[in-house]
Amino acid sequence: MTNWTRKRFVLESLIPTILLLSLISFHSSETFAKGADPPLTQIEDTPPTSIKETARPDQAIPGREEKQTDDMETALSEEFSTEAIWFGYGEGVTIATRHKTPLNKAPSVVTVITAGEIKNLGYRTFIEILRTVPGFEILKEAGTGVVEPAVRGIASASKVKVMLNGHTVNTTLTGSAFGRFDDFPVENIKKLEIIRGPGSAMYGENAFTAVINIITKDAADIDGVKVSSGYGSFDTYEENVVFGEKVGKVEFSGMAHYRQTTGFDGEVESDFQTMLDSAFGSNASLAPGRVHDGRQEYDLNLKIAYEDLWLQGWYSNKNRDPFIGGSLALNDESDIENNYVFGEIGYKKTFEERFTLKPRIYYDQFDSNSYFEVLPEGTVLPADTDGNGIPEFVVFPDGVINVVKGIERIAGTEIPFDYQLFDGNTLTLGLEYRLINQSNNRFLSNMDPVTGAPLTSVRDFSDSAPFLEDATRRIVSVYFQDVWDITDTLNLTIGVRHDRYSDFGDATSPRTGLTWAFMKDASVKFLYGEAFRAPSFYEMFRTGSGNRKLDPETITTYEVELRYKFNKYVTSSVGYFYNDIDDLIFLKRSQDAPVYENLTDAHVQGIEMETRVDIIKDNYVFMNYTFQNPEDDDGNNMPFVAQHKGNFGVNVHYWKYINTNLSAFVSGKRSRVDDDTREDLPAYALFNLSVIGKEFFKTMEVQGTVFNIFDKDYSDPGAVFIPKDLPRPGRTFFVGLSYQF
């Protein structure tokens, strides 16, 4: 893209912002002239916690009762006035600064999705919900069956940091969290906080294009036991128990979850083995044939809090089919098993109401045990069985089998300090240390890794030809942040984080955010941030293709977001972002062995718009639209993502017993890689309908959801030897029943 084209794009991108500003000025001129006193509705909507914290009296002193009352009234008046300026104060978020901050004041572009909104939508897994977020698209990965996000024009699960109650769940082996958390159940989600944009200044590696914090329900949110069960398409069974209780000073909450499904079984007409059959005269391909998307998962979650002490733990066991397969050849014997467990204990103590200490220690363990039928039975491959340097064609009667095992262990501690320098100014200093070890790596195969000859059984080559080297990574991190309310309407946040890695070097991530409530019910954000994605163990230490000299991928982002509340019903926002990305890591293929390298740069700019209309309680309309233009250094479109996409939904609670939600996701055309001569994938739209019946019998609820109600035929991008791409489900359904004790 030329400089003139970029300038023209920026000017055209700012037109919606200018129009919205003009509309705001026209709409608010009369209201703003009357002053900024908060309307009665805003005072009534103030959370009770704010009143308690502000109006808490000290011990009574004789003769000062009247003065204390006046002081309390003055403090309340000042707080309401200040909070009313930031019109989103009822939606506090912690992800942007690690402190609870009004949504419109947070120095990031943040999306919040509540438990009620999640339930109304009818989605069953965490990954499905992300499709409703501006800038997000969900793609199927053919080799492992994982559903993963593309964010702001870049398709990569390893560039999104995922946390569970503030605990990072990305694995260092691949950099991703979605192999284990794409099917995270929705029943225990209190809300999702999502940063659209960089977050490394606070959270370090992988907080590249987005940061997601899954916040689970506390004892007060549950206050008992809720049991749910459901059945859906593809023999999907789901059982869930969510519990929470307070006993004395101890609060505990958690979840037990089980899910099983045979999975979508769409047909693939040809695959990689089809190409091998054509080249080597074999007839081994299972195509035309069905994909395999079965999954079985057990999850356990527990949180315990006692005064200033808290701990949380998580365990999951997941088996999945690989959809098509690691070599993009259909097979019927593969199984990918993952176990994940973590434990974390922390303590929060405040001294003299200004200094807060929140140390924590944690341990994570990722176990993987994958059995891959890389190529199906009867495949024919060239192999140098005689060692004379001349390959001959040999048959693998049992197919090519690889078994890969490994354990990743993480031990870490973090000590953040918060200090209120003066009213309206909070300093944060944090120190973190992580020790990451990838070990117990095993590799078994029925193919000789040197000659390529078939073997009569699966043998262990872990010592002579390991698939992945054992690796250790030590990370020392320090971060600093200053949040300063310069005035009641102007807030400045500056921060920086420095991470030192033992295996590839250092990374420094600065950020600056200026938020300004420039008029009543209107605010604007000016944001700058840098982030990085550390090379994964797979990219650095895989035998043959690993590269220890890789640099981290880096991103520099500029953002502007304007938000306005037209009245008590309608809130809108429009934002512009520009991402400058360097040193993207790809597998470089050549005549020699392929190797991972920092191959290219990219530039992405776009516009995100959102509007929400709250009519009356539980009756609302939401819509968003994203335009993005991702290009590499040569001006070519980045593949697999749409330039245009959006969401629309309406929730109607017309009767206390019935709630209905209709939502739609629309995607424009998606481009191919440069050497793929097929036409771009066509645009498509998916409509979902969810109906909830509740309160008709005590606490029982019944929910039914139909996904893709118009049975739209669409696909996700696939490799060139899968000419009709990756099939995706047509019309499906799920019916669930729950009861609260």
C-alpha cells in the first residue's frame, strides 16, 4: 500500500467518527448547556458498593455528628457527579489496569459480555461467544480440530492471551490456549472481559491482538447448587454442576462439567492422500469421506476465599479427533489427549488505605499424549530401505503412525504493589518470575525416521530421533503503571513492562492511554501500545524445523475510540485502529528441510462500530460492524479473514416466563494465500434462535437453541488439495434443562 493510499484510507476511516461527533454536538448542545448534574436515573443506578464505600462513617465523636453528615453528603454528591461523567461507570472492568475501572474510562478498547447475555444467546462454549465480539472471527483448524480466533485481520490462536480469573492458561509449547479452552462451558462464566488490542504492557507474552479474562461465578452469584443437563445434534451430551456457598468467613465456589459429542461429520471430496495416490499409484485415500470432530471432556474448577487469602484450581481432561488430520489426510484412528491442571494461591492486604500488596504463587502442568495416524492404511511412500541413496516405493499396510507425548511444567510467582500517591493517582509496580520446563518428550513411530522404511510395529525413537527437544525457559519480568485522574474528566495511563527470556532475549512493551469525557455522556480514548508474541517451544525446539535464533513477533498499535450515550436507551461507539506488525513467524519451505523463520511484516487498519439499545429490562438490541484491511509488506491481502463482518441481535423478554433471542453473524468474502488460484471464499450469514422458559416451576429453566436456522452452507479456508475447503455445520440444535437448589 502506497503512502497516499494509506493517507486516503485514514481520511475515509475518520469520516464515520466526524459524522458521529457532529451528531453528538447537535444532540447534546441543549443538555450540555444546562450543566452536568446527574439525572435521577443515574443516581438510582449507582451500585450499592459505591455507596457503602463512600458513606462508611468513622467512629462517632461527640459534637461532630452534624459535620460528619455534611461531609458524607458532600462526598456522595461529588462521587455521583464524577461517576455520572463517565457514563459507563456501572460496568466496571479490571482487565485494562488490574483495578476496577469504569468501562469508558479504561485505557483500552474493552468488550464486556455478562452471564445474562451469554445465556440469552444460547451458545454452549466460550469460543462461540467470541464470534459476537467486534474484530473477531472463528476458524476451524484442519489438523487438530481446534476452533480458534482471527482477531483484527490476523488468524492466530497464539496471539491471543487467555486467562481464567486472571491466571494465564496459554501453553508455551504452541503459545495457544484454545486446544484446551475452546470448549470451556458457559454455565460457570460470570462475565468475559476482552481487550481488543495489545496488552503486553500488563500481561507480557501473547497479549498481542487480544486479551481475554474468563471470570467465573463466586459464592454470592450461585448461593447453592445449580444442575444442568442437555442434548443436541451429533449425539452431544452435556452435564454440569455449579456450586457456591459461604460458610462463616469461608467462601467457596466451583464447577464440575462433562461433555461428549460425536461431532460434525461433513464430507471432504479429496485430501493430501488423494494427491499421493495420484503420484504414486496407490489407492489409500479415505476421500470422499467424512471428517472426524468428536470430543470428550471433563472439567473441574474450585475457588476458595478466606478473608484476605484465596486460592483457585482447575483440572481438565480432553480427548478430541483431529477433524481431517495432522497431514491433512483423512484417517479413522487418531486421538489427541490433553490433561491440564493448575493451582494458584494469593493474598491481598491493604495498609493504611493507600498501599496494597497482592502476592501469588502458582503451578501449571500440561500433559499431552497424541496418537496420530498421519497417513491412512495402504499409503505408498518413497523410502531408502537399502541405504544406497536410491529411494523405492514401499507400502505402509497400517498407515503411518506417530505417537507424541510430553509434559510442560510452569512454576511462577508474582508480586504486584499498588500505591495511591494521592487521590486520583495510583501507581502499580509488579515483579514476576516464571520457570517453564518442557520434558518427558517421547516420540514413537512405525516409520524409520532415517530411511523412511515401514516397521512392523510402533517403536520408540525418543533418544535417537526426538520429535521435540527438552527445553527450559526462565522469564524475569517487571512492570510499572501510573493511572492518573488529571481532572474529573481527563485520565492518563502510562505503563511499561520489560521481560527477560533466557532463551531468546528481552522484550519491552510500553503503553499510553488518554481518556477524556469531553462532554456529558460522551468520551474519547487515544491509545498507543506495543506488544509481543514469544516464539513457542514448538517453533524453537522441534527437531529439524525448529529455530533457536527466532525473534519475537512485535506489534505497535494506535487506536482512537469515541463513545456516546444518546439517551438512557441508546449507546454507540466508533473506533479506528492501526496495527504495524513485524517479524511474523512462519514455516519456510524449501528444497532442504522446512524451518521456522521471521518471514514477513504486516499492516492492519480498520474501523469498529457498536450500538446497543436497552429498551426495558432484558429487552435490548445490539449490533456491531468491523471493517479491516490486513496487508503484508508487499501490499497483498493477508489470507483467511474477511474485510467486512458484523453482528446483529435482539433479545425479547415479553413475558416473565419466556425469553427469546435472535442473533446473526455476517462475514464478507475471505481471501486466499498468494499461490492459491481458487476464488475467494464467498460471504455468508448465520442466524441463531434461542428460547428460554423459566419460573414456570420454581427455579427450573428450559432452553432450546437452533444454530444456523436457515441451514446456510459455508466453509472455512482449507489447503489447495482440499478444493472445497473445510465443511462447517448446517442447521443444528441443543436443548437444555437446569434447576437451582
